[in-house]
Amino acid sequence: MTAPDAAPARPADAGPTLRGRWSSLRDLIVAQLPVLLLVGLALAAAYWLVQPTPPKRLVLATGVPQGAYAEFGQRFAERLRVHGIEVELRETQGAAENLALLRDPRSGVDVAFVQGGSSGKRPADEPDDEPLVSLGSLFYEPVWLFYREDSAARHLGSGARVANLAQLAGWRVNVGAPGSGVPPLMARLLDAYGVDPATLALSQLPLTPAVVEFLEGRLDAVVFASAPEAPMVQMLLRTPGVALLDFVQAQALARRLPFLTPVTLPRGVVDLAADQPPADVHLVAPTASLLARETLHPALVQLLVQAARQVHGDAGWFHAAGEFPHPAHPEWRLADEARRVYDAGTPWLQRYLPFWLANLVDRMWLVLISVIAVALPLARVLPPLVEFRIRSRIFRWYAQLREVEDAAGRRPAAELVARLDDIDRRVEHVPVPLSYAEELYALRSHIQLVRRRLLAQEPGPTGGGAGS
């Protein structure tokens, strides 16, 4: 009978080969571990310091409902939502309240629309320790003084029109709710004309109630500063019996109050078919800006400036396309990251990568280069370290082998041979990569050499006579 085929035997050297490979990998890991730990700690420290990942939530203070700030706030929120940033819009009475919220570290407000001149600040090039920065000027906010034509007829005579603020003595005028930027702005305008506010019946109703009172005849005039996109502005410009004050001295006012800019409402811009307004109207306008805490994450600053370009970059009633947003600001220092966006535009990585990834690379690449520059020299010492570690497993047995050899003649040969046998058994299980097997076999050959010398020195057995 033919014996059944035996199962294929496992190669005898499979175990040692696997041990050798594992030993080589382990030695490489151990040798690289300090460098890996150093690089990891450097990256962790850089991540903590640079903070490449922005917060996912932002609080933007806007203004009253149906105002321009509220409208623009919605547009900003839509554009930041595309990049995964949720914007909380906080309604306020206007610029003055927004500025107060920014200055209050407990308010939670990160960014706000602020009207030029509402802070009473010095020019931005003077020393200032206030922790607020500008992200750019966004749009003109003309001063809209709407008055009833019947009120003008009653106070000034039939067919008369208001030519300047000095003619408003005795009028019932609403100058905006406390917290908006209009009351302090109107106070400065009245002062420029030399008008005592006590000669007017001033009220400070919120926008919507004030317009209702105005349309029902209980107010002679309403004043607010807003972009023309505000629904109330659009409505009053088309309301019969309502006239808009023409600041014919706009250039002179701008000289006296540098935060104001003279602008012109062009003839027919409201309604070309109806020729509204029927003539150019001169207005003065502070400039609305986007202010932020100086601690706002640079990536959010970058996104806000990009959103401002999308929201305010088109032509408007008072500016040409591309005129806004712009970095110049007479009152506030421009944020460093905002200046970078104005100078260089949208980072090119964001044109090809998602925002979070482009921002991470953009903010960490310099750190990565620095870490690599430090890690490369360290990596050059890894091969010698690996080689030393592997060879040390073999060479340390030579010390014990030398001790056995030096003890020859002073200690029993059998004891030394037994010691050699123990060393040989232990050396047999030393894991080394195959590339270092030559050193291991050389050690075992030297063990055998010493064993032969010891056995040669051992006296042979003494026998009695063969024939006794």
C-alpha cells in the first residue's frame, strides 16, 4: 500500500523569519518613537497656538426689523452658512447699541454693523487701545430727513420747502430710538447749524412706530440714516405728500464733520417712469462699517470680508461697482487678516478645496515646514540608531563569552561548558532581522570555538591496565 500523502510541512525557518521581520519593525518603531513624539508634540502645540479651525457659530448684531442692517445681516448669514458657519442675527436699535455690545465682553456679540461717527473716536492712525477692529467700510448710510409737505406749508408758508435744519424750529421731529446712531448724529448736525435742540419737539420712537405717527400726521418729520435698500426708505420715497430734505450744503457739512461724505440721489433713480425724484437730491452720509472684536478668529475675518465683497460689491444708488467694500476707515484700525484679503484676494486654495481644508492648510503650512525642517536632521540619525540597537543584542553576549574564556583553567571545565550551553540556548532565540543574521551566526561560531577549547583542556578518563 502506498502511504497517504502527508500534509505539507511548515517551512522550518518560518518562525525565525517572522520573528526577524517583527524584530526589525519593532526596532524601527522604537528608534523612531522619540522623533515621532517630538513631531507630534510640536504639531499639537502649533495647532493650539495657531487655532486653524474656526468656531462654527458667530453672533452678528444688526438693527431694527425692516432696516438695512437686518437685510444685510440675512445676506451675510446665507453666505457663511455655505461654509458651515451658523450666524446668529441679534436685533438691536442700531449702531450705538451695536457698538456698546461689541465693547461689552459679556454680550457674546462677535461682529456688528456700526455707523460712522457714532463712536466719537479719534482717527484710526492715532494710538488706541480699544480691542475692536474694522473689517472694512461697506456702504453709505445717507441721512434721510422726510417731512410732510403740509407741515412745511403750515410752518413756512404755502409751497415752501425746507432748505436747511435751521428751519425746523417748532417742528415735531423723530430722531430715532435710543441705541441707534441717529440721535447723536442729529445732535451734531443741529450743532453744526447752530440750532438749539430745545427749539424742536424731539421724540425718539423706534422706526416703525415713528413712520406710523408720521404718516398719520402726528409728526412733522422723521430722520434716520440707512442704506436705500431699507424698505422704509423705499416706501417713503414713493409716498405722496412726503418730501425729502435736500442738503444743498452737503459739501460744507462734510468739511465740518469729516466722517460724513456728500452723496447725490440721482434724478429718476427711484422710479424712472415717474421721474422720481424729479431732480438730484444732495445728501450727507456716514459710512457703515463691519466692526469685530480683535480676538475674532482670522478664518472668520477672511470669510466675512469675502461675504462683504459679494453683498456690497455691486453698484448702488450712491456708489459704483467695486467701490465697496474698501479697507480705508477714518476711525478704526483695519484687522490684519482683513488687510491680507483686500491685498491678495481670495486664497487660491479656496478655489479648489473646501473652506475648512483650505483654511487648515493655509494656516498650518508654515508650521509643517518648520517641523519638517527640524525632523529631517533627526531622521538622519535613525538608521545608525536602529543598527546599534540590533547589534547590541548580539554583541552584549560577547562579554559573557569573554568571561567564560577568561575563567578557563581557574574553574572546572564542565561548569564552564554548561555555562556556554546556556548562552548558546539563549542566543538561539535572539530575534534579529535577516540582514544581521551573519553577526548572529558569527557569535554562535565563536561559542563553539570556545567550547572546543574548553573540551580540549578537560583531562580524559584515566583507565587501569587492560589486562589487570
